[in-house]
Amino acid sequence: MLFLDIKVTEALEKINFVKRYELVSNTFNSARTPLKERLRYIDGENVMECLARLGYKANFESKEKYFWIEEVQIGTYTFSSNIILDSGMVDIVWIVKESGKIILGLPIGEYSRLLISPTYKIMKPIFGTYTDLDEILEAIFKLFEDFKKEIAKGSQQKTF
């Protein structure tokens, strides 16, 4: 059975992760964008431009077909992210290392299951346009920034 590190759990709870991610999922859902209207073929340049506008340095892993955000160091923590865009759905993995040890590396859709119940599921956000994708990424990376601040606070509190 998987568990979240206590620092991760506390940070996710403080930023109200579940409610905020549910809002993104419920806004960008299959009712809004039916299967036939999903954006299946992605222009990597558009995605890279969106990530750059959000302030991230990104790369594309062509073999495994995902985008990855370059690592950022805050105190003893290192943060990065992988973005998988498949069949018009967004799946994101937040990766957090503390002093080089991985303390988080799961898709964000799994957090609700680990925080609430193994049966609690938040659907992946769905997009049919690049505008939708931009809005989804903006909302999720706002969550990521808030999460990083909460984790970093814990690191700073230890040093004083």
C-alpha cells in the first residue's frame, strides 16, 4: 500500500489540493469536451510556449512522449514535473526530492486516493483546444507553486 510522506500530506491539505484539483477536473470534463472533440495530436511547440509563459523551462522526451520541467532547488528540496498529454487528457506527475531522496513521484490524480480513500477518484482534465490546455496547465501549476511554497516553509522552519 502506498502512503504519502507526512510533509507532502500536510502541504497538500494546506493548499486545499483535492478541492482545487476537483474544480479543474470538473471544469474540463467529458461533458464539455466529448471524445470526438478532444485534441489528440499535440503541437509540442505550443505546449513549450505555454510552459515558458508560466515560467518553466521544459523539454520533451520523444521516446516516452512526455514533457518534463527542469528541476528547481528550494532549500533541501528539489522539484520537477512530468506532463503526459494523451488522447486529449492531461496527466501530471509532481516529483519532489528531499536531500536527494524522492518523497513524491506520483501522478497528481492519485493524491486524492491517498488523502481520502482508495476509491476516491478525480478524473484527468480533458481538453479540446490549446486554450483549454493552457487554462488547465495554468491552474495545475498554480497548485504546484502553492505546494512548493508549503513544502519549502517546512524546510525553513526547521532551520530557525
